[in-house]
Amino acid sequence: RVTSDLSLARVYLSIFPTEKGNEIIEQVNTDNKSLRFELARRLRNNLRVIPEFTFYKDETEEKLAHIDELLAETKN
């Protein structure tokens, strides 16, 4: 998700295996500046502003699995 002025971007990552999700998100956030620099290097002729990134763990799969479990319980 990017703000309308392209200054901030929320990046949601799907991580497998999910057990290492928080560890990987911390590492990606630590490497944030180098990732932004690399993106700027590659897109410098296409974008005026390179957004500041904040990385988050995409928990969609976990939420779906939890909903499936709850639905299975209600059928029994």
C-alpha cells in the first residue's frame, strides 16, 4: 500500500515457513535502507520519489486457516 504522494509504502510479505516470519520481517526492516537504495538505483529514471518502506508480515493465510478451523468445529 502506497500513499498518494508515494512517500510511504507498507509492504506485506507472505513468509513460508511461518515460524520464521517475525525474524525475517526484522531482518528486512534492518536492511530497509539498502533495499530502498537498490530500488532507487533501478528506477531512478522512472520515479521522482522512492517511498520509505515499512515491512509487515502478511497474516492472511494464518487467518484463513483459523477461520477454517472454527468452521470445522461448528460442523461437528
